[in-house]
Amino acid sequence: MLAGVFYHFIGGFASGSFYIPYKKVKEWAWESFWIIGGLFSWLIVPPIAAWLTIPDFWDIIENTATSTLAFTYLFGVLWGIGGLTYGLGVRYLGVGLGSSIMLGLTMVFGSLLPSIYYQIFPLSGKDTFELYLNSRWGLIMLGGLVVCIVGIILCGKAAVRKDREVGKVDGSGNTEYRFGLGMFVAIIAGILSACFNFGIEAGKPMANIANESWKTLYPGEGEFLFQNNVTYVVLLWGGLTTNFLWCALLAVRNKTYGDYVDKKKPLKWNYLLCALAGTTWYLQFFFYGMGESKMGNGASSWILHMAFIILVANLWGIILKEWKGVTKKTYYTVLSGIIVIIISVLIVGFSKNL
């Protein structure tokens, strides 16, 4: 259990920190640095990680049923829209507030929707929504979701006050702060980002093959920590598709496609920062897979992962002075919202042990 918690902490730290290098990119449009970082996140690093941990990963993919590959890819596309709008949410709301709202919603939907699916299409070993309603731990988990909603409302209230007090510019110099647009984007991102969890479930046959192969070689050693790495390769192709098409459209519309070769701009530094951001982003799920292998995929793993992401993201928000210039009441309101969200994810994550 403790090892699983530790792996989720490392993954949460990576996710809560990945956007920081992007904030240091100079003279590039958002779509320019987002897709370069994405190439590392979704195309370059995943197969390298899979090859290092599962040398025959490509054989597993080639021998997987087309329907499994299709559903895994589809959820990747939907999640890709969520990931794309996540970047926009951070852009318009800031690291701390944007991450809290989007990840809180991701936690809610990522926890509930799989149980609803398995209620309609039962599968042995999977929790159903009816089980939640008829068990003590299930009711505690649902109560945690209500607590999360309260935390999101507090964060939203703080953002409205911030908008009135400091206008469209936050303390970190973010001139693109837009609460209304940011909230709309955040809701979409929160819902669709939960599709990553569904994609892991859809690609489980691939992970199971990797897991059984490893257990054959190392009997009695438990579950294979890196079994999900083969699933990520296919799942992230979907994310790449969505983000590449959108960023290409923006590059043409805004005429920013020249950013990549404009020698008047700090190209080497920008490419390096994007590579760092993209690789850091992927590490969240590399370590999530390790934690999931220890704890099991479900509410506990997904919610614990979200808890650490929210904690780290908001610590960065404070460090970057995104709330500089607001009144104490506003500052304490957002802190209260953050604390409530963290409490909610802990309740949900450990509901089976309560």
C-alpha cells in the first residue's frame, strides 16, 4: 500500500509540475510550444518507456484484437480533447485554480462513470454503481464526491473575487486570465480527461498479456509494475491526433508556424523546455501505472493520483504568486477550497479502508 501511495505521489508531482517549463518558453505562441511538448509526451517517450520495460510490446500490440485497439484509441482521442482544454484552462485560470477545478471534476467522473458502465455491462471483479449505493464504503465515497463539489464551488467563488480585485492580470503576470471562459474550458477538460481512465480499462487486455508474461518469468513476485506501458502507447496516439490537428489549425489561422525556425527567437532553449515539459507530463502516467499495479485500478488509485496532482499544482500556484494582490478573504477562500478538494479525494481514495 505504501509503495503504491509513493508512486502516485511521484506521478502527481510530475503532473502538477509539467506546465512550469512552458511558462518559461519565450516568443512562441501557445500552439507552438504545446504541440512540440506533446510530441514528446504522446509519440516519442511512450514507446521508449515501453521498450525499456516491455521489450516485446510491439508484438503485443500487433496481436491485440482490433476492437480493443479501437476503443483504447477512441478514449485517447476524447481524453486528448480534455488534455488540450486542460492546457487552455491553465492558460486562462492559472496553474493553481485551473488545475484544482479540472482535476476535481476529473476525479468525480473518473470515479463514477466506470461503475455506471459496469452496472449496464457487468464484468467480474469490477465495481458497479449499485454496489456503491448498497455498501458502507460506497456511500462514504459518494459523500467524498459531494465534498469535492463544495471545494470546487469555493475555488470558483475565490476566482470571481480575484477577477474583481485584480482584474484580468494575476500576480504572476498572466495577462490572459479569463474566469468565464476558463471555467467553461475547465468543465470540458474535467469531464473528458476522465476518459484516460476508461482508456486504461479498454486496453487492459494488452496490459494483462504483459503482466502474465512477466509473472511467468518471475513467479511469486507479485504484479508487473510496468504492465500499463504497452497500453499507453496506443492510448496516447489518440491524444496526439486530437492535439496535433487543433494546434495545426491554430498555427495556420494565427500564422505562427514559423515559430519553429525563426532564428530571432531562442529556439534551442524553447525546444529544450518543451522536451522537458512533455517528458515530465508523461512521467505522471508512468508512475500512475506503477501505483495502479500495487493498489489496483479504481477509485483508490485514480483519486489518490488526483489528490497529489491538486496538492502540487496549487503549491506551484502559490509559489508563482498567482494570487498576489488579492485580499486575505479571497486568499483564504481559495485555500479553503483547495483543502476541501484534497480532503474529498482522500475520503474517496481510502473509502474502502474507512
